[in-house]
Amino acid sequence: MIDKKPAIDRVIFAIAFAAEPHRGSEPGAGYSFAKALSLFQIATGRDVVFVTRPHRVEKLRQALAREGIDSKMRFMAVSLPRFLVAATKRDRVRAAYVAWQLHAVWQVRKAIARSHRGAIVHHLTFATDNLPTFEWLVGRGVLRVFGPAGSSSIQADGSLLTRVATKLRLRVARMNLQGVELGLAQNENVADQWSRWGVPHRIEPNILLDRDEIEQARQSVGGRDSSLLLSVGRLISRKRFDHSIRVLAELPEFVRLRIVGGGPLAGELHDLARELGVSDRVELVGKQDRFETLRLMAEGAVLLHPSKREGAPWVIGEAQALGLTPVVYPDSGADSIVRIARLGIVAEGTRLEDLVESTRSAISSGIQPATDRWFADRVPEMLAATYELIERRADARLPV
């Protein structure tokens, strides 16, 4: 049940660097929040402003119109300096994000001053707590919600460089979280860290799936192959897809592995499969569009996800929604998603042998029923509860 306006009517500014219809991960989460905020606005009549990049605004409006959503949510288009637009490509997107965030926060601060009203500022995407958001600059009296955000750092290796980088990331995260009314943590490891800092929080992963899209992917395949493993994602070292191939080499010959995704390590993975004598059982299909990725996943039974550090990986939620059994390492962030949805296996330890044994268990368990835990239609109620909670707390602090 979404309540109507509170006693003090605050403007809600939702900041999303990434927001795009029919995408996964950060852009998909941004669009799901835009849709949820539109529905929230219709239900409550609240003044909601969605802050994003200019070239996203028309796409968002058109997508909402196609879904029959006619809300009065406003869009604030914040541009990047022209010389930084090219930096939004993958390798330099974080630098562009930081520059855009600073500009967006400054524009929001000016809009709040012009409105002469209270405000809520909600940070949506990027879903990271370790890049500066500058949202502490929005001004006094503004209620801030941060997240869902954060990723696990427990499995970071012990090298000096990694330890220094982790400390710097945590310092930035702590600065971002200062003064927030509520943090939405992506997973249990993030929640534990925020607890140590005294940040009010709850766990709310930003896996926001489209129910129709998942159902179409399910129906597009003729059947499921209980001996087909999937690994899905960008082929980079942090994802550790070499572990997937090494696990396959320890499994019976009837088991096959399909790796979906592109990236700089594709050649190395090809070479590793050949070296281990399993190249005839490994299928590297490269980067695919979103629906084809879901369709390729829906043909299998087990998602092998050996990543060492995650926030709330969409691919785990997608696998669970499609009825695959995810197999993950402990303390990776992905393990939280397995536990929350109660579907999947968390390896006993962080050794490769542990992942092999867990994968064997997943294969022997056969096809599992899908979960509806991660569908995006849960989000309007979640947002309503979040804003009601922080406004009730803030109003209780007002002098009588």
C-alpha cells in the first residue's frame, strides 16, 4: 500500500548516471527505477525529478509511454562537458561518471534552493560506494538515500597495491555515506561494513528484472540441458572465468560449458581450454544482446560464477529467475544473492576444489524451480517504504 503525501511535501531528486530501457546491470537498474518512480508519482502525487544524461531522457520517456505509464515525473537532463563525452566508453567511464556527478549535484543543489521546499536526494546509479558522489554538497536539511550500492572486498588479494586501493575505496565510501538517512546495501558484506561505520541501512540488491522479458526467454527454448553449464559476463580477470574452464576439466565428459560475453581475455580462455584438453566441450559465444543472452542461459541448468568481488550481480538473479542453479564462491557478494533468493550453492571455501564439488552437487540436483524474487514490480512499494521511513525519522526530529 503506497501512502499519499506526508505532512511535509519534499521534492524527490533521483540521480542516475546510467539509465536505459532493455539493458541489464546498471542501465537496466536505472530504467527500472525510473519506471518505479513514475508509478510511485502516480500513486502519491509527489514531485519527483529524475536526474540523468540528456541522451537518455527521450529514450526513457518513450519506453515509459510504450508501457502505458503517464506520470508527471519530471526529468532533469545534466550534460557532460563535450570533451568528456568520449570518456563514457567502457575504459574511461568512471572518470566521466565522477565529473558528471559533480555537475549533477550542483544542478540539484540549485534546483532545491529555487524550490524553497524540503528535498530528498536518492543516489541510484552507478551502484558503487567507492567513487565520489559529492552528494554531501546538496545542502543542509536535505534527506539523502544512498543505493542500492556497494560491492564485496573480502576476497581481494593480499598484495600491497590491492590493500592500498581497498583502503582508498573504503575511505571514499565512508565519505559518500556521511549523513545519509538510509543506505541500501547490495549484499551482506557491504551491510557489515556499513554497520561498522554506524550507517543506518538495510539490504536491498538492485537486481530488477522485467517479468515479461524473463518469461519470453523461458518460452523461446525447446528444453533444458541438465549437463550444460553457463558462465556469463565480461571476460576480465575479476570474473575468473578461467576457474570455470578448470572446473569443467574435473567433471565428466558429458558436461559442457558455454561462456557468454566478450572481453580482453577471450584468447587466453581459448588457449586454456585447449591446454586442458576440453576445447571440444567449451563454447565461447562472445558478446550477445540482452535477449539472446537470456535465451542462451535458459537452455542450461547451472550458472558457474567464480567472480571474486561483486555488488549484486544481475546474472545471478537472471539465472535464478530462469531456473538455473548458481554456484558461487563465499564472501564474493554473489553469495548474498544466493542466500536471499534461496536458490543456488555457495562453495564451502575459496579453493578451486570447493567450486568443483559444489558444481557436481548442482548438476546432480537437476533442474530447479525458478524464483520470482528479483522482478522489478516490487520496487514502487520498496521506494514508498524507504521514503516513508526516512521522512518519519526526520519529522520526529523537528521541534514541536
